[in-house]
Amino acid sequence: MIQPIIEKVLAGGRIDGDEFLCLAEKADLHQLGFLAESIRKRFHPEPVVTYVIDRNINYTDICISACKFCAFFKAPEDKEGTLLSNRELGQKIRETQELGGTQILLQGGLHPDKPLSYYEDMLRFMKSTGIHVHGFSPPEICHFAELSGLETKTVLKRLIASGLDSMPGGGAEILTDRVRLMLAPRKCSADRWIEVMEEAHNLGMRTTATMMFGHVETMEERLEHLQRLRDLQDRTGGFTAFIPWPFQPDNTALATTVPIVKTSGYSYLRMLALSRIFLDNFDNIQASWVTQGPKIAQISLFFGANDFGSTMIEENVVAAAGVHFRLSEEEIRRLVEDAGFEPRQRLMDYTLV
């Protein structure tokens, strides 16, 4: 049943949703890896694997969303909640630049009362250091818009004018409303996430896309997520990369209410390969060593991934779920070379350094 689909993929054809589900159900791991690697080579014929040196800065852990999958947030009334000062931001940026870092991944909780001007001032300060700010996400943009009474497009324009360079694909989780209502009912809807991304692309901003899988979603809902991303990429071409990563259940409210089987390396590689096969208009697919560890990430390079992601000088959200993988630039380069590829540092837009 899958041979015609395999031949179609190898010939450069686009698979539809039914064919995706057929591969997900019937193809074995080697078949998926073979197809995903053929597509990776089509996009990247040279044996180069990229990575970026950056730092994840969470400007606050105070959040009104209270997502059931998050072990990092603090409720507004929690006295242990934090909000970084410009001095703390500046110190983190200097440390990043001293290590050769080129960008900051800036994200935080949905703080209940900071005005839009607060984030504009934060961006202006950060840009004064010369760093690329890869910041916020559609749920944050929707939150800023709600508090300020402005349209999300206006919020984006003001943030761009203040120094926002690009936007990460955070807050996507699974882009179906059934799942979002179960996991994060206070977050923006799937449609709004797509709308904000489309607005950002139309303003000339490049963004990434993510998917957090392995919790309460079905394979059909994973397909809906990927279909929404592929359709938007057809319209705008604004996504630079796709990053799928498995849910980390430890220390989360969701794990206490729903039986969760932690995603295995085998299941992760299958989903990674399926994503590479379906997202035929995405140039880059990123491995997730932060959740899977260095060895599975190394194998990912043969299942469709062409990017090793970030050195993540600092990472707090996944660490709060009890996962503590850390890699230096030297270790990333060694892992890439040991897999038979040439490691190259990149910028957010995949320009090589």
C-alpha cells in the first residue's frame, strides 16, 4: 500500500493527508528515514549541518496562562515569580556575545499587567548591545494586543520598530482547538496563532515553526498541525525552519491528570521523518537534542534534520521538567563531524557565519 507513496516522494511529489497517515501507520522506521534523508539531500546536497550560538532568556516566569504542560511558570500571586531587569538582561547578553553568540531567544510568561511600552523599552535596550533579538511568540503578541487594546498587526509593527528582528514558533503546541482547550485554554486559538504568523511574514519578518507532540493529541491532529504550517508556508514563505519536539511530562500538571507515555527515541525519529516528508516547502528541519539528548540528535541527521539547533547557553523551560542536556559549541561540532557532516555556524536566517 505504501510503495506508490514512496515512489511519489522519491520523484519529488507532494503527499496529501491520507498518504501521510498511511505512512505513519504502515511505513517502518527505515523506510521513513530513507525518504526523509532523500528530501534532506534534495534541499541540502552538500554534507553540511548548521547550528546557532544563542541563549534562551525568559524575561519572566510570571504567567496567567497556567498551561497544563508547563513546569516553569509561576502564578501572578506567587512571591517567587521573577522579572528580569535591564542589568540582568545586559549581563546575559554580554556572556552570550563573549561565547560567540549572535542572537537571543527571548520569551516569557503572559505577565498580567505590563504595558506594551515595557516590551518596547526592553527591545530598545537589547538592540543597543548589537545582538539579534529572536523574540516573543504568537501567544505573547496576542496577549500584548489584548492588554493594549491594539490589533496584533499594530503590536508587531511597534515591536519591529523597537528592535524585534525575528520571531520563534513558540506556543504552537498542537494547532487544533480540541488539544489547545485541554492544555492551554487561556492561550490564543490555533487560527489566531496562524494569523499572527501570517501578519509577521507579511511585514517582512522571518519566523520559525514548532510542534510539541506526545501528549493528548492524535496522529490526525498532528497532521492538521503540519497542514496548517504547510499551507501558510505556501502563502508567505516566511518560515525558516521547523522544530518538532516531544512533550516532557515530569513536574507538569498534565502528567498528574492524564496518563502520558514519554516519547521514545524511536517515536521521535518517526515523527521527525514524517515532518520532513510532509513539509516539502520548508528548507530546514531542526533536531531536538535538548529533549532527546546528543545521540538521538546525531541519528536525527539521517532522519531529515539538517540543523543541530542552538548551543542554548541557557535553557529554563525544558529544564523545569527535569531534562538537563547541555552541549557546548565544541561538543556540537564533534557530534556533527562524527556523523560524517561538516558543522557550520549560522545566523537565524541560515546565512553561514
